[in-house]
Amino acid sequence: METVTCVMECELEPERVYAKLVDPVLIPQWAPVFAESVEPVGGSTYRVTKGGDIFSLEVVPHEADFAVEYLRDLPGGKRGGAYVRAMPRGQGGSVISMRMPVGPNATPEQVQAVLERELQTLIRLA
């Protein structure tokens, strides 16, 4: 499956960015293309609503790496999704990396544009 990765630097420390990433209820604020609402179901599973569709999302935090995986069922019986990581920047701040699969109805350029907007919004939110 083809993926797109977007990287952005900011002045925020990785812990601050990670705190927003591990709170799935905040996803609609920084990734409205993906979700209109996110509700906890239990454990690491959440119910996502987008455009009348409802699907399950598993949120897998990797605290030691300041990274989070957002996994869902994909077409063709596959499972995948976004991977976001906030890495410490040598001079302070963070380098945030987000990787996302390209869906069947999107181009890599469209996904890149969405990821850029989402990272910019995430930084403002944090």
C-alpha cells in the first residue's frame, strides 16, 4: 500500500505534542477530514463517526518514542492507518512526522496537503 509522509518542525517539546496525540477525542479538532467525532468504547478502541460512516479505531501509544498508531480496517481485509511521532529536535522543540496510507479515492498530492493542514492544526492545538 502506498503511503505519504509529512514532516514539520515546531518549538513545542515532544511531550506536549504527544499529550495531544494520545487523546483520541481530540482527533476531530486537528484531523476533521478523518473524524467528526471520536468516542471511547473500551481499552484502546474508539468509535469514529465521519460523514454518516461509523468505524472502529484502535489507538496504540508508544510512549518511549512519543509516537501513536491509529489503526482501522482497510479495504481488502487489511489493517492500517496513520503513524504520528514527535521527535526531539537538537536545538529544542520537535520534529513531527505523520505517515498515512493513500486511499483508493485519493492521490498522494491530496493526502500530502491534508497531512500538512493536520500537522499545522495539531501544533496550534498543542
